[in-house]
Amino acid sequence: MIKSLVPSIPIQAILGILVAVVLVHSDLAHARVIHKERSLYRNIIVDKTKNMLCLTFSVKRKEHNQSCMDLRDPDRLVFAYVRMVFAALLVNPAPQKILIIGLGGGSIPTSLNKLYPKASIDISEIDAAIFRVARDFFGFSPNEQMKVSISDARVFVKRALLRKQQYDLVILDAFTGDYIPEHLMTREFLSEINQLLSSTGVLAANTFSTSRLYHHESVTYQQVFGEFFNFRMAGTSNRVIVTGKANGDKYRLPLRSTLMERAELLTEPLKKLGIEIRDYPLYMSREIDWDPNVKPLTDQYSPANLLRD
């Protein structure tokens, strides 16, 4: 029997989220397109309202905002699912080598670069047009510590393994609201990511919490890593999977008490990003709420986009 793992949420919090969503969508309804292009992979649109600058992809079904910047407060991360990725810092609070797969508007690497100015940040982005848009419109600025590679993530990861590179934090954020790169969801790819992780390395994967894909994806992560934190919150259909290096025995997650202790230390640094990190441990579950009997996703079987329908 599948149980609901999301804790009860005060009605005031739900109403606040709904109001925020309505305000954002009201603004976007009056958005003015300031840039539009067709890249090798997608239609890219940048639109601007009075206070919001948004990057939008339009591929098959409809347009989806991938990244937005609040022009009144550029440091604040606008979307809940972007803020949720930072739950990985509760598992490893001091990463020195970071890999981010998927650039978008660049808000995640920019924020991490400010939080950890001495950390080395590699970014793998398949679409050169996305890099140009992030740089020209969203203030993304690579530097000696933060570098972008225009390459498919599978190729980047294989080359990194050949160079025997290790990362303390890997963020997988290559999915759009419309399309999932199926080759970035397979057991083989996740096994390669696991090899890239340092002994204290952590993986945070931004993905979905609905549809049949949920079960197949969960089984795939479980086969590679064992336990993982299934992090879901109200106000978003995304979930963030947080797990760490599996070496022989499967990865063992920190206790919730440890997460809460680390959250206290991270509260002040993350406040300017709009991240209420103290709340996160309450929503990070390790219980199994998926069908464990479905097939894992592999390089031979990965119909991810069909399973989402």
C-alpha cells in the first residue's frame, strides 16, 4: 500500500503559496518578449515584466519557465524547486568540487559561487544558445572558479571519469517541463555519476513527483544508491532526490537530527537566497512510496517521456 509521505501543511502556508503563484502568473500574462531564438534543441524566449525576467523553453506541448530573476532582488531564487536543490548542502555542507548538469539561467551555479567562492564549479550544458542567453540577459558570469563546458552530460561525465575527477556535489538539473533527456535517467548513467562522487559526495537530482515515471525512476535510483531522500514540498510538482556515494554497501543517509543541526548553521547564509533551510528536513523522507516491482530505466529501456503521459 502506498502511503502519503508529505507532512500536513498549515492552511496559511498553502494560501500563501497560491497567492504567490497567482501573482507570478499574473505578471507573466503581461510579459514582453525581449529575446527569441531557435537553437539546435529548442525555442528559447526571454520575457520581461515590471519586476521579473524569465527564460522560457517551448518544445512540444507548451511553454515552461525554466528560470526567473526578480529584478528587485536578483539574489533571491524565485522557484521552489530551485531552492529545494540546496537541500544537498544538508548532506555535505562544505563542497569544494561541484558539478552542475544543466545551466538554465545560471541561478544555481551563481548562488553556489557566492556561497563557496573558493570551490571549483564545472557546468555541463548541451546548448550553446542557453549559455549565451544566461550570460547576456541573466548576469551569469563564468570566472576562474566557475567554468562552462558545452557538451552532452554523458560525454562530459565519461571524460571526467577518464581524468579521474571527483566531485563533492553533483546537481542534475537538465530536465525541462516538457522533455526529459532519457539517457540522463538510466542506471548506467547514474552508476557513472556515483563513480564521480568523492567519498563524502552528494547527488541532488531535480525531477518529477507525478506520473508512472515516478516509480521507474525511484527504482533506478534505489538500485544504484540504495537509500535516498525523497524531498517534496507543497507548491511544486517537482521532487528533488538527494543521495550520496555508494561504495560496496549502499549509501547510508544522515539522521534527521544531523540534518536539522546543519540546517541551523546554514540558515543565515541561505536566507538571502530566499531558502528556508530549517523547514527542509521535515519534508525529506526515506520511506518507499513507489512500486518496487517495476523495471528500472536502463540504456536499453528508458521510455521516460512516454511514462510521463
